Amino acid sequence: MSVCIFTIVARNYLPLALTLADSVARHHPEAQMHIYVVDGLDGLPAASYAHTLTGLDSVLGPEFDALRFQYNITEFCTSVKPMLFARLLAQTQAELVYYLDPDTWLFGRLDPIHQAAPDASIFLTPHLLHCRPDGDHAYPEYKHLWEGIFNLGFCAVRRSTTTDRFLAWWDKRLREYCYADHFDGLHTDQKWMDYVPAYFGEHLHIVRQQGVNVAHWNLDERTLEKGPSDTYTVSGEALLLFHFSGFDFAGESLTRHVETQSQQRYASPALQALSSSYREAVKKNGYADHIRLSYRYNYFDNGQPISPLQRRLYRALGPSGGAASPFAHGGSFYQTLSRRGLLDFSPAALRGHSAATLPQVGRLTRWAQAGLRVFLRCFGASRYAYLLKFFNKFARPENHVFLLEDKAEHGQR
């Protein structure tokens, strides 16, 4: 059966995609492997790589600039996934198309997955397979209620009319709602898969092999063991695909997504050996050189950084209000930001103004707490509760779109 495999990556994470492609070449040499680079191939020695790269800018034209701007790097990479599934089905003879995240590593053939369900059109893996009443996972179970029941570091489709319908639905949703946003309960392309059992249940195969999409979130329920010649088993089954989500390339921990005190759960000799092998393989593929590369769509065309606030304000304007060519420093959106004092030249702009970039956060917190105690004493518990409700709503960047408006315009609303 003809199989096609693809991944989507930005230039700075290209060594991870190359490492994945190396593993595909070992275990699926006949499969077509496609590496899509979302911010293009400019500045990359593409001819020197062992695998063929496709710059997504050669596939998607300027009409996708709105998506490139309104979404951050993770959101944009995931938003084009159904579009690329459809493209590969249209342009190849593949009966099955697999998507694998660039930080996954293949250890065996994928045949057991699709052979287990010859009539299925959609293949998904849940974050967790086994109910644990104690809820004592190192990576808390409740986090998947926002992220989604299924993990989209792995998914596959079989050529069928159901697949066409599924991809059309998914693609349309991701054109507008591929945000990672707790307020709206959205988690990029992934959360939408919670609908699939209801919408496409008779065509869905939930992959339950223990060795598929093994990662920090399910290692509590699975036992990884090392065999001879760098082979591994997971709860007695062959390891097929490991997902190194949030992997620590600089240190020794498995993932940055789990608290330090819980990292000892991942200290088994087998997992340490696996992690060491992966770290070495990625570094051989040029990790140190590539990780310094900037994401092309984090900047306006004059080199000015784009902050998360600017993206969210653009998002709030919507399709009708969002200006065309948002990356252009001569465009209307940039000029509006400039007039309103919303251009951000600080080093923290690209880091999302995280707590790590906030100066004197401890002192600011104490001042805020002191002020809130005074408010409580002066206005009482009821108004304090309303104040918290107001903060919860008004702290959302989209609710600050008034900053882009003239005072006269705002007063008319």
C-alpha cells in the first residue's frame, strides 16, 4: 500500500524534522517523505540536506498573510495541516497519508496501525488510554481537557470520500479558530478532534497500540524497556513512535512541560538511553546552528518585531477589519499601530512579555496586593468580586481593540 508521510516545521527546528526523516528512511524507505518549512528556505543550504524540503511560501501565496500574522508560530504550523493532507492526496497516489510532528522519532514500520483497521479513514491517538482513579500522572490528566483528548503529533487519513469531508470541515475551522486560547477553550488544530468520534465515529480508528505516540503524558501508564541493538518495547509491545514533546536539548530532562520535582518519573535507564540517543541524533543534524534562526513571520518587513498583543489586536479586527498586507510597514495596520503608540521595540516583545521578562515582578505583585486590600476595605466584598470579573474580561488583549480606534469612533459605540 502506498504511504506518504509529512511534517511541518519552522527553520529553527529543522534538525528535528531531519532526524525524523532519517528514521522514516530506515523503517519506511519506500514512503514519500515531505518536510514543509513554514517560513521558507531563504538562507538555508537546502541542497546540502539529505532530505528534500519544501518552503511553504512556495505552496501558499500572499493571500495567506492574514493567517501568518494572526497566528503565532505554533498556531500557523498547525493551521495548515488539513490543507497539506488534502494537497498530498490530490498530488500523489498515496492511499494513506501520515502526519508526524517534527519532534517524533520512528522505531518501526507504521503498517500495524493501518492494517489493524482496514476500513477506517481517520486514525488518532488519545493522550491517555487507561483510566487511573488516583489521577497521579506526572503530567496532570486535567490538562488534556483543554489540549484535547487526542494528540495531533500523530494522525493519519486513508483516501476516501469521508476523508475529503473531514479535511474540508477541519480546514475551514482552522482558518479562523486555530488559536491556543484558554478563554475560548481552543487549542490549535488539536482540540477540534474531540468532535471526530461524534461526527465521523464509524470511520475513526482510535489507535491503542502501546508503542504509538509514546510521550511524557502517557509514560505513567506504560513501561518502556530497552532490548538489544537499540530496540525498545512499551508494556510488552514494540515501540513504533516516540514523541519528544518539549524535549530538553541543553540539559538532561525529558521535557520542559513537567515540573522539576516530577522529572524523576522519567529517570529509568531505558528512557535515559533513548533520550541520549535522540539528543545526539538531533545535534548531528545541526541543532546548534539552526536553533538560533528567527521565525520569519515574527517581524514586519522592516525588521520591527511583532508582539503577541499586536497579533491579538489584528485577530480582534476580524476578516473584514483586518488590513491586507499586515506585515508591510507601509500598510494601514502598521501605520495605525505607529499612530497609537503600539509599536514595541523592547527585547521582551518577541518573548511574549512573559513573567520571566517582567522586571521586579515580586515588588509589583506586593503593590497590587496592597492596593486590592485597600479596595476591599473601601468598597466591600461584592464590589471586589465585580472587580475580579472585570479584570478577567478586560485583561484579554482582544478587548483592547479600542486602542486602534479614534476617540470619536469609540465614543459612537
